[in-house]
Amino acid sequence: MEARGSKRIRLVAADVDGTLVDSAKRVPAGFAEAVRRLREHGIRFVIASGRQYWNVLETFGPAADDAIILPENGSMLIDGGEATYASRIPDAAIEAVLDAVRDIPTAYPMLSGVKATYVRRCSAFCASEMAKYYARRIVGEDAFAQAKDDTICKIAIFDDESSARNVWPAVRHFAERYHPVLSADNWLDVMNQGVDKGSGLRVIMDRLGVEPEECMAFGDYGNDIGMLRICGESYAMANATDDVKSICRHIAPSNDDDGVMRVLRREFPFL
């Protein structure tokens, strides 16, 4: 099946928050069936998110069975329930980032691994937000010690006020060695250099033998830019930031207007 005005699309990727789910974090009606139908027609769907893998499973239920999961901002890849790729952050890098944010009173770093996410302490606001995106959480003074038995792929830092204002100045110098990125108003993530949703999607493309012009992607925030840049059919949501809109070929309706599903149903009549 060919998407209108493009080469045959074989891979569709979508961010989750601000893109695929609405502002109330609801999965669009008919999404699981759409993912299944796409796969029947030789098109794989990638759920690409800064969220934890276990949270994606919890949120999307049956749809996750047919989708490829690209969680933790592209630092992991799960297909068929098997983690086939994980970009491990060196212990020295973890310690350096933790040291850099240690004296920021509003910042709460957490270590995201294949097994769980680990945090020593967090405010009530941080705890409520963390629960939205991380289903398997280990909280306590010994949490980081437990993390040493896991493969840590992402350092997520929550700030009670503003990650851009309070955390970014403390970690931006890591950009030469690692990859810090603002992922939401209160969140900043640090991965290995060169790791983002775009690099993760490239791994999937290479494994499936898919060319950029055979890919469609949807996103709304800065951590989606790498993924959107490598896809021939890139869609910024109507609610996307201006920097995202500036690099996309198309604008989709907002996440609260069922934007991803509306585009998919228009471009793929069998849905």
C-alpha cells in the first residue's frame, strides 16, 4: 500500500506524549487494530518514546504485541518482547552527570535500565510525574547501588520547576561526549553520544531493509527531531514546537484531535 504522494511506506513511527496519546494520556480508539492491520499489509509500526518500556506495555496493551517498541528516547529496542538493542551508558558518565546535578535542589535524577528505573529520592510532584512514564520503579537510598546490576541506557532528570532553566545549564557541557536533550518542560534526558530516536529508528530500518523514503514519522518535541529528519514523510503535530514544525514536510492535526490516526486513515484506506 502506498501513502498518497509518496513511495510505498513500510515503516511508521510515532512519539507518544503530545503526539499519539491525547492530553489526558488516552490511547486513540482503534489504535491496536490499526497497528495489526498495518502489519498485515507489510507495514511495521514503531512506538517511539522517552517512556520506559514497561510503561509502554502498560499503556498500549495489545497494540504493543504487533508494534516495535523504541523506548527511553531510542536507547533501547524491543520487538516481540525481546530487547535486541541497548546502548549502555558507562559508569563514569553516570557518576559525572549525577555530580553535575547534585546541588540543584529542584532536580531529581533517575537511572533508566532494561529491568527498571532507579531513583534515590523525589518530591511529591516528581513522584506523580514519574508514575506516568515509569511502570517499574525502585525508589530508595540504595536504588543506585541496585542499578549497577542493570543495563542503564538513559539518565532522566526531573526538575520541579523547569529542566531548561535549572538543569540544562549544568549538563550542556556534556554534549561533546554524551547526548543531553530536553524531552519535556520538566524533563531532561542524557544518553550516549549519537543516541536518540533517530539512531534507534535507523537500527530498525537497517534490520528491516527499509529506506528513508519508505518511512513516515510523527512528533511534537525536540527529542523527536532526529527521528523526523530521517523519514521521507515527516509530520509535526499541530501542537508541536516551532523547531519541530520547521523541519517537517507536513503538519498533522493535534494530538487532542486524533491527529496520528486521522493521517493514517487518510493515507492507508484499508484502515
